[in-house]
Amino acid sequence: MRILVTGAKGFVGKNLCATLKNIADGKDKSYNIDSDITVFQYDLGTDKALLDTYCKECDFVFHLAGVNRPETEEEFMEGNFGFSSTLLDTLKKYNNTCPIMISSSIQAELDNPYGRSKKAGEDLMFAYGEETGAKVMVYRLPNLFGKWSRPNYNSVIATFCHNIARDMPITVNNRDVNMTLVYIDDLVNELISALKGEENREGAFCKVPVEHKITLGEIADLIYSFKESRETKAVPDMSDGFTKKLYATYLSFLPEDGFSYPLKMNIDNRGSFTEILRTADRGQFSVNISKPHITKGNHWHHTKNEKFLVVSGNGVIRFRKPDEEKVIEYFVSGEKLEVVDIPTGYTHNIENLGDTDMVTFMWCNECFDPNKPDTFFEEV
């Protein structure tokens, strides 16, 4: 299948072409689509003569080219209507009635220069379908967000993520403004469905079935919480679909010299203990480093429970019920990764038996609360 993508270097085009390339290369088989794909990418810098070749040979058109931020109002109509007319005339020139998808905007319902230009493009596309019998799919898209979007252009989320990640101010004129948003991966999934003839139609138009509705103030608060999570070690609620997608978008806007961040190491003569992550409902995750022949622990818990995983070095984890003498031993080593549960009601310790540092990943079901540590000293 030969696919023409106009606006291939734009936000949507770049993400779509990346997915089509993965399908063509056999790297992404999740879409259950034939990998025999050739993608014709057309954008502002493309030789205009190639448009004839592409329109003559293509089997499907994703028409994503358009103008969002022109220097003059006239450029709206030229970019959003004029090029569409050129594209359709070229297809008709070669009697190519392949299916065509066009990205419009919910602003097509509004009486402003951008909205009028988008509405004109829609009308042109519907008329083309009636005239030629070609299958036409018009998507009125709301606000989009995701990786590779442009800050300070047409995406408030891109601007917020870019600025907050760099300690730059953002402007929120009205926190209560309601936003309807579509994530780029959800849009690409729908476009691949359209390619397969399985588009999601609602009346005359097509739409992405997954939308998120949230206020501008809530978006800003979430993004600020992502930035603060490096200090609080909090993990965003990944069970919430929008939060998961927004966090992924935020990370894509980190400055290139800001991918890493330091952690506080609690160091003493026995080694160190460093908390990595914490969550409100899934506990905390830490790394423990024990010096050679050092024993740590010797305490028990009522309800708090843990999992230990030695990833480097070798040692032993010992258990004993406080009212019994029997000691249980589990020998652990980075050579054989094995998780050891730390049950409640057993006093326990961990000893480094080797001559090098022993590194242990530790998960605890609850975050440490100094006012209620649920930790009681007793030698194993």
C-alpha cells in the first residue's frame, strides 16, 4: 500500500509517519496490518513536482497539512483551503479516487478566520467525495497533545510542559476553562483504523473515540506536580489515563541537560539507604547498600511489610518470631535474583557475607511515617 501524508513534518504527521515506518519495518505488529507499506511524505520543503507522482500512485491520503499561526489572516484560507483544492485537483487529474482523510478542527463551527478556512476545506472535501465517489473522512479534532508538539505555537499543554520544566512562568487567565483534549497516540490509533477501513464515524464526520475533558487549572496543577515529584519522590497516578498521557508528554519536554536528578543518600558507617519512589497507595521503593560483613535491621512490624531483592553481592536474611528461638535463614546473591518477602510479626535482619558492598532493592507497602513507624527493635 502506498500512502501519501501531507504535512508530514508537523506534529500529527511526524507521529503518524513514525508509526507507519514501524509497521513497514515489521517493528510494530500490534495493528494487524500488512507491512508492505510505502509512505510518501509531503511538506513545505518537498519538491512540488512530487505531488503529481504521489497523487498518481497513492492508495490512501492522510491530508494533515494546514496553517495554524499565519502572519496574515489571508494565509488561513490559502493554507487550509487553497492547498486542499490543489491536492484534490491533482488526484482528479489522475482519476485517483482512493480514500482520503482530512484533519479539520472543532473551530470549523466558529465564525473566525481560522474556523472559516477549516469549514471551507471540509466543504471542499465533501463536494469532492460526491463528485468522484471517493471515500472521504473528515475529522474535526479538538486540542491535541503529546510528544513532538511545539510549545508557544498551538498547544497550551506543550507550552505549559516546556515552560514548567525550565522554571519559566506560564499564564493561566481562567483556571475554570474547560478543555477537550485528544492524545496523539489515540489519534494515530484512529488514523490507522481509518486506513484499515474501520474509522469511527459520527454522522458526516469522524472522530477519535478517546477524549479527555479537564479544566485548564487542573492541567497546570498536574504538570507542576510532575516537576515537584523529583523532590517528593511521588509517582503520578498511572491508573488515570489522562495523567499517564500528560506525564509522558511532560517528560518529552525535559531540557536535554535535565534528564537526571540527584537523590538524598542517608549514609553512615554501615553503608547507605536511599529512597527512590513513593506512592500514596503502593508504598515506596528504595535501594540499600551494606558494607562488607555489616548487619542491618533487627526489627519487626505489625502491618508494614517489605520485599527485598539483592542485586549485587551476597548475604543472608534471617527471621525469628519474637516469642520463639527458631531462626530462619535465606541466603541471597546478585548471581541469582530472588525476591524475599518480609512477613509481619517476624523480627528480621540482613547481613552482608561478602567482602564487597551488597546492593539490595527494597519495596515497602507503605511510605515511612515518623509519627507511626510501625518498627520495633529486637535482635534476631
